[in-house]
Amino acid sequence: MDARLIAHAKEVRDDGAIVEIVIWALPRPLSPCRHSYKYRLYFGRSGECLVRYDNERGKGDHRYRQGREEVYEFVSIEQLLTDFQADVEKWQ
């Protein structure tokens, strides 16, 4: 079984800000994650990344906020989207 795209949305807002969400369902977890998703959620403007959530092999779940990277505790896709939206709203 191959990876399956379950969500992809990109919005370019009137002020030039970009919000993009990409989520894949994987056949097995991407180490060191325990869940079977690969994701990238991005918010930025003027070429600057303001908020990004992602996971990658060897690094696991993490997010960037205010120029800092921190570990992100993945609970569910729903919670991931809620947390991302809350961080995006702080910049508006």
C-alpha cells in the first residue's frame, strides 16, 4: 500500500499571506513518529515562515513558531488542525 493524500489546500490571502495544508496517510509510521501520517502545515507572508507544523524521518513531530523550533505532541489530525489554526490566528 502506498501513501495516500488525504488533504491538500492552499489559500493566498488578500494581504499576500499563504496558508497551505498537506496531509498524507502512510502505510506505516515514519520513524520516530507513532502515527501513520506525514504532514506539512504552513503559514507565512512576504517570504517569511511564521508558523509551520511538520514531521520528517529522524526528527518526528515539530513546529516552528516565532522563529523557534519545538517538539509537537501529535494527538490526532483534528487536534493538529486546531492547534495550527490557533497559531495562525495569533498572527492576524
